[in-house]
Amino acid sequence: ILECFERAASPVASEEERRDLLHFVVVGGGATSCEFATELSEFLEKDVRKWYPDLADLVSLSIVEAGPNLLAGFDETCWQYYTKHLREHNVDVRTGCAITAVEPAEDGRVSSATMA
């Protein structure tokens, strides 16, 4: 994660490259993925924002779940509250959306993912 910020801070990185480098995606809406998304969101908001203030507005975080809601198997009140919490913290919550392909760039990094 910090390497992405280092690369985005390079003066030769374009705005598009910076946005790509600073868009983080958590795949899956189970308890572990949700816990990770929460921790990552807090880390980006509270810590990384201090270290890279010039890049803070370019950071985005998404969580993608193929099912109809996050935290399947939990009480509806629980997953609705959690989804609302994430959205209040500017996390892009995508449900009913599956990652169908991930394509590597020439340097081995993930260059794109296809969602359906």
C-alpha cells in the first residue's frame, strides 16, 4: 500500500496513474474482508493522509461482493448498519457485482479488473 503512495508521489506520474495507484479494492463481503476494509479505511484516513496530504483527495477504496449484501448470514440490521458506516467513510460499496477477470500489466501489476 505504501509503495503505491510512493509511486503516486513521483513527479512523473500522471493524474490517471495516481488515481489508479491509489484505488484499493477489497474483494468479498464476508466478515474478514469487511474487517480488513474497515481497518484499511481508517489507516488511509488517519495515517496515510498525514504522510501524503497532497495525494489524499485521489485515494479511493471499494469493497466488492457478488451477493446481494455484505456480511451474508448476519442479521439484516447488522449488515445494513455496517454498509451505511462504510459509505459514510467514503467507501464505494458494490454488491451484486462479481470480479470476473484480473489482467496483469507488463510490469506484473494488476492493470485492470472486469466486474459483472
